[in-house]
Amino acid sequence: MAKITEVPSPFCGVGTDDLVVEVDGTTLTVKENGCAVNTPAFEQAISDLKPRINGEEVELEQAVAKAAELLANSYQPLIGGCASDVNGMRGVLAVADHCGAVVDNINFNAARRNYLTMQDSGWMNTTLAEIKNRCDLLVLVGVDLEAFSPRFFEQYIWCDDAMYLDNAAARQIVYLGKAPSGAASTSPDGAAAKVLACDDADLPELLAVLAALLKKQPLQVEAVAGIALPELQTLAEQLMNAKYGVISWAASALDFSQAELTVQSICNTVKEINDLGVRCSGFPLGGKKGDVTANQVSGWITGYPARVAFNRGYPEYDPFLYDGMAMLSNGEVDVLLWVEAFNSEAAPPSAGIPTIAVGRSGMQFEKEPDVFIPVGTPGIDHAGHAYRLDNVVALRLKKLRDSGLPSTAEVLNAIENLLQVKNAD
């Protein structure tokens, strides 16, 4: 039995790196600084150690050979899921390059709302370090931050070591849309967050009114979505009086038609506040369990985020055409390779085509895949690197136990090597 301190987590997205984990054989127990996101992810037991072909246990070499055979004989393979560390995602793209696959991240439809905004009009965003050290007003649009990241307020808001704030407890928190699910946003002095609650569908109208108030445009309304106009006027004044305001949102929480326009409205508001001479930044929340890592690595290698196709012999990006789930439902794909090293509950869809699952031990399937190769989890079974949600820091993940499971990169590199041989023949 051993106790490991300063353990970084690849699961929460916000760079938690102070967990204390007790290791007893292959059993992990989070002893300190766990949360509702991290603790169950670390403590999940191992249940699969051997690969399977059609439900029968086989050696790793046999499973790798079968996977390579399926991909080599495919006319249009799809690689989905794509949750791994940096080296695992490198392996995904290398395999895709050799078999002409489409690569699509499981959460890209949500991330697309951010990418469309960034590509169309740009944005001005900040980092976790800047929030911790400078932010005196945090406005949360349409997201329950405590549910998203249970320790966010503890680590980055109500901290004692902010560099440019005399009293971190005096920070102002405003929820626009969803109300907080707990009391984490209440300051150490007992000041509760201000909540301007409304339905998600009303957020575009509220943001338009807020933008008009910031520009001192006349409005002929008394209330918007049940929120009195003076309340929104107060919020506009808070933003204009802040030394370092931050407006934050989660694209995955804005689940309504053309939500990318709402993201764009938030980003435009941030830019307009800066044009008025007041410092303000945006902060998108997302990228838990490998999403940011997948898009970062794909960006280095292809120039595009992780919805990219190699079927023309070169990487081609289209955020709509290469929607993996749409391609499956339309019958455009004949082999599915599913890569998911973090979340055993994120199993591949039952698509009625040959399926290869390279996934975390314990993955439960609606239908047993043709090939299942259980892999180690980055930050638990092997060392690696995974990006925080602000894109600026790659966490150095630790190996905590010896499970005997291969890494995603090892499996995919072995498949790639066989594909190279088959292509040469």
C-alpha cells in the first residue's frame, strides 16, 4: 500500500493537481481533495484485462491484427470517441492517415459552437491563472459552474493567494440563466452569488438587451424573460466598473438551435466592453476527459480541430459534413474504431457495422464489438499529458499503479504499424 500526493487529474478539466491517492494493488482510493467528478473516476475498479474478439478472450497481438484487418479492408472507416492523452491522440491521427478515416470527437457538436464563433469573428479569452489572480467579477451565462467543476470556486475564486486582489472574498459572482446547485459560489464572508434566472431559450434576448445597455441604447421594455430591466442595468454597470471582469459559458450547456450565435453574442459583448476602455475577458468551459487534448493535438498535426477526414489523402476539415453520428445514421461508414480511455460509460453506438473499441476497462456495450481492447487510463495506469480546458497548460499525468494494461498509444501504434505493412503490400 502506498500513498501518492500531488496527483493531477485528467477528468475535471480545470487542472486539479493536489489529490492524495492511496494505492493498494490495483485499487485506488482518493483520500484528500476529491470531488464528485474526480473521486469516482479514480476509484473505478478494473474488470477487463484481456482483449476480446467477438466476445472471446484473445492475446493483444491477435486483437491488434484483427483491428488492422478490419480497417485495411474498409472503404470509409470512422474513428470516434477520441478521448485519450496527447500520445493517444497522436496514435488516432496516425491510424486515420493510413486508412483514410474520418476522425470525430464525441463532444464536437458542442465544441463546434465555440469554434464557429472563433473562426468567424474571433474572441478575447483568459486563462485559469488570470481568473485566480485578477478576476473581481465573474458572470456565468447558462451554466451551473459548481456542477461542472465542484472545486472551481475553491481553487480559483475563494483563494488566499491571488496576486492582484487585496481581498478575494470580495469578488462578485453573477449567474445569468441557471442558478447554482450548491453553495460553493457563496463567498467566505457569506455573500451569496446574485442569480438572474431564466430559461436557456431566453439567453439570446437577455444578452442582446445587456449589449444595448452597455452601449447606452434606449430600450422600451420593463422586463426581459421575467428579469426586471433595472437588474440588467445593474449587471451592465458591474461589468463597466470591474477591474477585470470575466464572462464564462459552457457550449455544451447551450443546447438549443443556433446556440453558436449566443456564444458569438457573448464574445462580441466582451470585445465591446474592451472597446469602451474596460478590461473584460471571456472564458469557455469544456474539455473534460480529453476533449481539449484531442483538438489541440489535431490542431498541431492537421491544422484543424478533431473533426477532420483523411479520405482524400490529406486532412480536410468540415464541422458539419464529417459529423460522425450523422455519417453512421446515413450509412456512410463501414467500420467504426471507438477510442475512449477515460469514461467506461461512453461506449460506442450500436451501428450495425464492424466495430473496434479501444476503451477503458469495464466498458459496457449494448452490443459486443467485433474487437474490444481494454487500455489503461492516462494518469492512473500510465504517465502522459492532458490539456486543461483553457488550452495553455498540459498536465503531466502520473502512473499510479501497475495494471498490465497497454496505453491507447501503444495499441494504436501497433495497429498503425500493421496498416503500414498492408499498404506497402
